[in-house]
Amino acid sequence: MADLKSGANPLFLREEELRQGMELLFFAYRDFTAEPDQMLARYNFGRAHHRVIYFVGRHPGITVSDLLDILGITKQSLSRVLGQLVREGFIVQRSDRRDRRRRLLELTDRGYDLERQLTENQRRRMARAYRNAGAESVAGFRTVLRSLIDEQDRKRFEPRDAQPKLAQRR
């Protein structure tokens, strides 16, 4: 008789199960981003703008280099998106008092308002899914997501109590 406690459950290693997981992730992301995409279109913005707004809101005073590191994009790509967000009054850039070469980014009041609108539907969607799944499933889901992230970025999610909070509008 096979030892049921040894190793991974082969159910999750079959091609069909892996493909289904990939498809679920695709559809979840599509639906998770649909409403924000519609809101962004009103401003002639795309998902890159959304990511910049989100992470600048999540980390007020973030440096351009730290934002580049989080987003994993080129300076040229960020420059285009960031320039538009600054010109249109969603983000302000200022020089760091200690190192004038460093540019620090923060959302304006207009930026905070847009970030809240973009995030609200996604927050409700996550809360509903977490409630439906239950605590044990949520913990497993987080484990799966952390495992999908490249190793160098996993540290951003440990320890839980050290996670940054979205800054409140002043």
C-alpha cells in the first residue's frame, strides 16, 4: 500500500490540473482588472499607470529607483508613464533633502482619489473571495502566490506585521 503522507499530492502535478490553475489565474486577473481598466480609459491611462499609482500610494516618498525595482520595467517605460501622471496632477516629484539626486514620489489629492477608486472594486472582490474561501484556503492561496513570485521579491511579504500601509490623504 502506498504511503499517503510522503511527498506532494500527484493530483496537483498533472498537466490538466496545472493548465486549469493557469486558466483560473488568467480569468481571475482579467476580471480583477476589468473595472479599473474602464476607469483608467477615461484618463487615457493603462495598467502601467495603475501600477505606478498603486505603488506610489502604497509607499509614499518612494524613490524612482525603488519603483523601478518593484515594477521590473525600464527607466524609459517608467519615464513615459510617470511624466504623464506628473503633468496631469496625479503624482508630485520632489528631491530628497539628504540626496538631491534622488527623486521622491507621492500622490497628490487627485492621485489619492483615483487610487481609491481603482482599488475599491478590487478590495471588495478580494474580501468576497477571501470570505467565500475561508481562512485556511486564504493561507494556502497566499502560499501559492508567494511561490509564483521570483525569490528576490518574496522578502517583500515577510514578516506580515512589517507590511507598509496605504498612506492616508492629508
